[in-house]
Amino acid sequence: MEKETHIAILIPCYNEEKTVQKVIEDFKKELPQATIYVYDNNSDDQTSSIARMAGAIVRKEPRQGKGNVIRSMFREIEADLYIMVDGDDTYPASFVHELIQPVLAGDADMVIGDRLSNQSYFKGKVRPFHSFGNRLVRKLINRLFRSKLRDIMTGYRVFNPLFVKNFPILSEGFEIETEMSLHALDKRFKIVEIPISYQDRPEGSESKLNTFSDGFKVILTIFSIFKNYRPLLFFGWIGCFCILLGILIGIGPIREYIQFQYVYKVPSAILATGLMLVAVICFAIGFILDSVAHFHRSNYELNLLNNQIKSQSRLESEL
């Protein structure tokens, strides 16, 4: 079944001359029939030439950021099955057979290589804040979507064409993995997680992640999760906070009016009234955006169905 399937291995790279050759050779050994694509994201080392000599198809992506690289890969490459893996040699190629089986069997649209279940990720040289951010985002997403995903940010994944060609990538950087997980959950794609091992980068290879800038992106990601995927909950909480604060501030003026039939703390009364108005506006915005999000999901499902019908018709005509 694998031999009849056109498999594309996608390797986004930025300054990975120390590891890219081994990654390519490992995957060629496991899947010799697959086509390996390396997208060089403005590397200033020998990544491109080494990857080309190792037998990969090398292309350039001038827009900096992993999200931009994956966007170009998904747009330009046609295949029956897509394998995405980092070029830093932290994901063993030997697990690829386990990862592709659910997609080949039609049991998954996206398979996630889970680094966290066997604790191999935490045994390596992982920065504490990265580990904390990973856990925080995972718990938040699982609570919002009532899911049980174990690894939200892994870079080792397998997709079918349905997911790849219907995934609107908005992220530019390393948030792309989180966006993939969110999109799959929100649009009800079939997800399967398979535990894998994670290994440290070899000596001389450096991570491109930055603790502070990427930590800030984690905070923005959490903010975006609430705002974009659960707008009623997001604005509802803001509205409730404004109501509570308005009541606390308005207690004084209300007591004055009951006791003296006059309000002496006019600024407090104005502020409390303003907070109540803000709360009403927040609830209204939440309901409107929740309706918009529901309409978007419905429209997405219809477009997905139409695309599937067109693809099926094209296949039947070719046969």
C-alpha cells in the first residue's frame, strides 16, 4: 500500500547544516519511495547544498518563519500523504511507519508524534519556560475543546491531502504547530496521537527558539485561542469582570443615594455606570462573534464537502 502512495516528506530548515544530511538519509532508509523536500528559510550556512547532495529537492522560502515555510510547502507540493518533520534530528525517522498507518487506513486526517507521554522530551535539554508554556497551552486547549491531546506543539506530524489543502495557515513562526492542532479540533478533523521518542540536538546544533520572544508568543497564542475560537467565553469573562468591578465601585454611590437621596461620589457613579455599559457591549460582541464563528464553521464544512465531491469526480473521470 505504501508503494502505491505518493509520499512527500517536508523538512523546513534554517541553518541546519549539522543535521539535515542525517535526517534525509534516515528517512530515505525508512521510506525509499518517498520524495523529500527541504525548504531553506534564508540559511547563511551550507544547509541547501548539503541537502541537495543528500538527495532532497531543495527550494527557497524568503519569508522568515516556520509558518511561512509550511504555508509554501502545503501550497506547492502535491502528494497522497505528507510527513512533516524538523531538520534538527530530534525526531527519529524509525517511528514514521507507525505514524503513517492511521492516515493510510483512513482513521486519521492528522497524526501527531507525541513526545510527552513517555517523558523523553523532558529528559533532554529542554528550557524550563518552554516546558511550562507547552503544558499551559495544552491544558487550555484541552479544556476549551474538551479534548485529550497530549502534545500540542510537536513538529513531527503526518497529514492527508484533505487537511493540507484545506488548512488556512495564518501563523508566521513557531506557533504553526499550535495552529494546526487548533484547526483540527475546531473543524473536527480526525486526530490520532502516537507516542514517539525525542532526542536532543547533536553537539554543535543550536535551537532557533528564543525563551523570551517565544514565551511572549505563547501568551499571545493563549489570548488568540480565547478570542478567535471561543469569543463568547472570552468577551463573557471580560463582561463579568466589568460587572463585578462596577458593583464594587457603585456600592458607595448607591449607599449615599439611599441614605441622603443624593450622590456625592459622582466620579465613582460615572465609572460604575461606564463599566456596566462596557459589560453589556462585551456580551453583545461575544454573542455576535460566536454567531460569526458558527457560520464560519458551517461554511467551512460545506466547502470541504464540495471539495471532496470534486476530487472524487476528478478521480472517477481519470479512471
